[in-house]
Amino acid sequence: AAAAIHPLFAKRSEDAEEPNVNTIDARECLAPIAHGTTTELKNIEMLLLAGQRSEAIAFAREHGMWVHALIIASCTGKDDWQAVVAAYVESAVDRDIAPLGAQYRLFAGLGDRAFAEKPAHFVTATEIGGAEQTVSADGHAVDDWARTLVLALANRTPGDHMAMIALGDRLKERGQVLPAHICYALTLQGKDIFHGVDTAPRAVLLGADERACSSAGAPFEMAYTRFSHFYRKPAAIFLTELYELAFVLRAAPGDSAVAGTPGAPKKLAPLLCLPHLQAYKLAHAWWLVDCGQLALASQYCDALLGILAALPAGTAVPFIHASLVQELRSLRERLSGSGMSSVRAAEMA
């Protein structure tokens, strides 16, 4: 993942030659735009005179007259416009610049359909000229996922966060867990990443492959297991804590009190958290105690006590349950017995 991202942000050498954008090699023109012969233009005019705009779009597409197809499609509906843009990208954009094609699809408003799992579902089928038109999504933009992601972040479009999540899904299907988690994390969409309603969550801890640690498709069941694989990789906990911090700092005052909880009430305390992460923090604090890092474990204990105290009374929060509270009290007692007093101990009394 680092090797894929580093070249995109590498500092340009002072001696490096600036690219000449005014110099175009004719051999590099992949699909020259056809403006049409006089006969072809008259055919389009005849179709428009008859009010057959869909047929005119189909005729322009068949003859590579993309400018005419786009102009007409801009007046026939969003679906037609998106289909023409996607068809142009499919025919004109080479695999070496597939990220650019993906960004054009985002500009057209295709959103997460830019990275659909099945080619037939890449763009919703639309009737143009009486024939069903579909376009396919190759995997070249996914192969160059870092450039695709940076393009999307530098050119934000409405709903593009779902496209980034879809890109992460494609990467995860290929077994590229860390690149997938990078895509997920940069969206800052906690509820779409860490909270699974009908299916398993997309991620449990950033940087860790939960598929290797979970059983029966229930990774959250291992949240508080001192000897789980997650627990052996504290770096994943640290990365997810950083994500949680970014989520809290990004949230506006008055937002939901719990990140990643669908339907959470509004205008509550500004404190946010990832509910499932609190059990991992607690497990990590116990590990610190076992390692003799009592001061750091006490800081974790204080932070957890603060989060629980800030949650609205009487509100059920997923993964914040009696067992977690009891284990937190046991940790506090262990620290107190070791001479480490928690500044928030009174709140748990």
C-alpha cells in the first residue's frame, strides 16, 4: 500500500523537466472525436426533427460523434447522460489511464456504480434507440487504486464517499485488506464501515484482516478476547483510535453522540466514539497492565470512563453493555490496588 501511494506524493526533483502539455503526439490519440460528415449530421437533424432524441443519441454513439451525443443527452435525462459518458470512457480511455476514466464516471454522477461488482450492473441499463445499452467496468482502475483514490479526493463530487467505499469493497474481495481499509478510512463514514446491519461490517480494526480472526462470520464476538489475533496486533488498535479521533474532530457540535450508530438521536453531547472499539481499548489496557505499563493503562481507563460517562443516560448503545462496564471496573480496581488512582473513579462508584 505504501509503495502504491508514495509516488503520488513524492517531491518533484528541481532538475526534473516539466511536462509540455502543449505537445501532443498524434500516435497517442486513442479515439479521435468525430464531428461527423455532412450526411451524418443531416441524419441526426432528421431524427431530431421527428423528436427522436434517443435515436439521435444512439446514432451519434454508433458513429463516434461523442460531442453530439453528449449535447443531446444533456436534455433527455440523467440516465442517458450517464450512459453516454460511461460509454465514451469505455471506448476512449486506455487501461493505462483507467483512474481518469473512473473520475469521469464520478463527474457524471455514477457514484458507487463506478466500481460495481458485476459489469452488467455498472450502469443501470437504459433504453436508447430501442436497444438496451450497458457498459462494463474493468478492473484497471482498481488495479491502480491509489491514483484512483487520490483523484477522487482531489475532485470531490456528491456521493463520492460511497464510490470510495465501493473501491474498498473491490479491493477487499481481491484480498487486498490494507488498501481497502485506506479507502474506507478516508471517507470518514463510520456507520458504513464499522457497523453491519444485515451483513458483517466492512472492517473491525483498520489494518487487520478480521477474516483470519473471526468465526461463523461474527467478528465482533471476539471483541474482548485477551488472546485473539486482533489483540496481538496493537498497531491495528492504534490506527482505529486515530480514525476515531479524526471522526470526533470532524464532527460538528450537536451531532450524534456515537459514531457508527444508525438512527442515533441528534443534538446530544458532542463526544463521539466507535462503540465496538471500546472493548478493544479495554483489552489493550489489560495487556498494558500485564506488561507493567500502569500509567498508560490508567490513561486508557480514564478515557473509557469518560466516554461512558458522556453517553446519554437511558440510551442503548451497541457493544456498550454490562459486561464491558464490569470489566472496566475490574481494571480500575486492579490499577487502584497497584497504587494508580483513576481521576474518574468517582464516576464509576
